[in-house]
Amino acid sequence: SGKRTVVIGFIGATLDRVGKGANRWNHWRPTVGLCQQADLPVHRLELIHGLDARDVSLAERVQADIQQQSPATDVRLHPMSLRNPWDFEEVYGALHDFTTTYHFDTEHEDYLVHITTGTHVAQICWFLLTEARYLPARLVQTSPTKRKSDDEPACGTHTLIDLDLSRYDRIASRFASKRLEGLAFLKSGIATRNAAFNRSIAQIERVALRSRAPMLLIGPTGAGKSFLARRIYELKRSRHQMQGRFVEVNCATLRGDGAMSALFGHVKGAFTGAQNPRDGLLRAADGGMLFLDEIGELGADEQAMLLKAIEEKRFFPLGSDKEVESDFLIIAGTHRDLRSRVAEGLFREDLYARINLWTFDLPGLAGRREDIEPNIDFELERHAHEQGERVRFNLEARRRYLTFASSPEAAWLGNFR
């Protein structure tokens, strides 16, 4: 292109430090080797190094060795103060400041960022800054090669990495395909046609893979809240985002001491009949997911304990003066209007605020009549798989059934059940 090549990079505090004697030429040093590439003449090297005496001495030695091997390369040293080179925020801030004050002359110069040297944090920061175009550059990576003899220079090889992701259509297509797989997984492969439901599932997929915040699923009994919660858990587990169990409890079945014990566990003798200690469901969900269906039915005491457990990851088992810990992701389900129950004093406002970060409405079957037909196909396939016997509608029976199922005569009070 006729432009000058400029490389920016860190001194290799370990890889470039191979001693001062003549034997150093027998070792691959990435910074020196970069300037020995026959097909990549480096006109200028902007070399970043630390402030302590050893780093300064190493940078000056590397500068002198490059001038010996590649006299046409102008090596410019840039001392940089980094208290902790493994601190992401500090390193990113320092490199961002460097790039914003550096004068880039893209009309006359091509820029490369050397990512072989520096900490892993520095390499990630270089990538982010380059990909975001704070640096008008490409990445260059150097590697050692096996030398055939001691006379052969230990210059290694180099590879240029282009970050123009628009060129990688196959990668983009693969990401899109994987996302569609996630959506299909949450819907169990059912080709749902209801636009509002499909939009909710798409948002749930995004939230499930990017957030650990609580979710609230609102819908009538039988709308599939429990089924969807388990699919969310399985999706997150398949992406290695959790290792623990899926623990489900219907809060409408919890009453009195039994409710506190079931959720938070108890110690021996905590109440009449408590002959043995019990861990409780919250501890069983440690590292996994807790699905609290019909959370609006919880009593006041259980609500207070649950809020503490969600916020602090700690709680007291019933009858114990010693806290236990459990770190779980929570999904809550309800068919009630929790906002109204808060106004009536039946549900804690602070607990509602804590579980209402991501709220999704799941319509009942009467509100998704266009999804009845694909759900019929799903149920027939499931029956065939479970019973080993395939059952089919004939065309007329199917037409009549769908006509009835989609009419106001079909109330679908049990929804998908």
C-alpha cells in the first residue's frame, strides 16, 4: 500500500526477558521477533512498559537489540503506570487514555496491535478497543517456531487478525441459528403462532442467558408457568450457567409451621413433631434454581424470610440461631394480581419489587387459540413417544375439533392441562 507499518504493544515482562548474554539470541522473544519478520517490515514500534527499574532496563535492552537486527525500525518507549496489570478497569482505562491521546495518521500509516505480550487482561482490552475502533488497527499475533539449527534466528512467525466481523457471515449465521435453537428449546419445539407469546419467549431467552435477576411469570393455572420455568433452568444449565438442582414448590400447599420448615428447614425440636433436622427447599436449590409457583399465597412470615434469603443469600432455619447460606436463582409464578394484593396488605411491597424485575405474562389457551393446532401435534407426538403407539385424527375429525376448540364454546378453563 506504500504506507508505513506501525506496531503498538507491551513489552513481554516474561517472554522478552531471557537474560543479557549472547545466548539471548537463541531464545524466541516476541517483541524482537516481530521486528525480524521478512514479510512484515516494522517502521515504528510503540513499546509500552512498566515504571520500575527492571521493566525500564528490559525495554531499553529490547530497544537496542531491535536496532541491531532491524535498524530501520524506530523503537519508541512509553512508560505506563499500572498498579495492578490484572485489574480490568485500570488496564482498560490506561489503554483507552493512550489511544485517545495518540495521533493516528491513517492516511500514511497502517497500524497493528501486538497481542502476544502483556497480561491476559491487557490482551482482552486491546481486542475490545480495536474491535470498537478506538484504534484504527488490526491485531498481530506472534508465535515461536522450531529452529533447525543454532545458526537460524529465533524470530518465529506472525499472524494478522482482521476484526471486520461483517466479513464473517457464516459466524453470524451460526450465532443466529444457535439463538433460534434456544427459542425452540423453550417452546419444546412447538411451532407457536401467537405473536405476543413468541415475543415474550424471545425476550425470556435473552434474559435467561444474560441475567441472574429474579423472573416473575404471570398467567392462569395451567398456562405453562412451571413447564417454562424448568425449560429456562435446562437452557441455563446447558450453557454451564448453573450446576445445582431445579427445585419447585407450590406455595398454595404450604401452611403454618410446615411452610417455614419446607422452605427454610428446621433444627431438631423446632416444633412438635420435629424429631429430625431438615435442610429445606431453599438449601436444596443452592447453586441452582428455585421455582415458587403461586407465590402470592405465601404467608407474611414466609414472605419476610424469603426477602432476606433473596437479598442476602442467608437465612435462619426454623428454631435455629445460626444462619445458613444458599445462592439460588429464583423464578416466581402467580395467577393473582400481586399489585392488588400489595394494596390490600396481603403481599409485601418490598418483596414484590424484588421479584418484579423481569415480568412476563403467559396468556391462557383461550388467548392463544391459534396455538391450539401446533399443541395438538405436540401432544400426539408426545403420546406416541411415551406409549409407543401413534394416534392420528382423520381430516374431518381434526377440522371439527379445531373449529370447536377455536370457538367461544371452548372455555379452556384448565388451559394446557
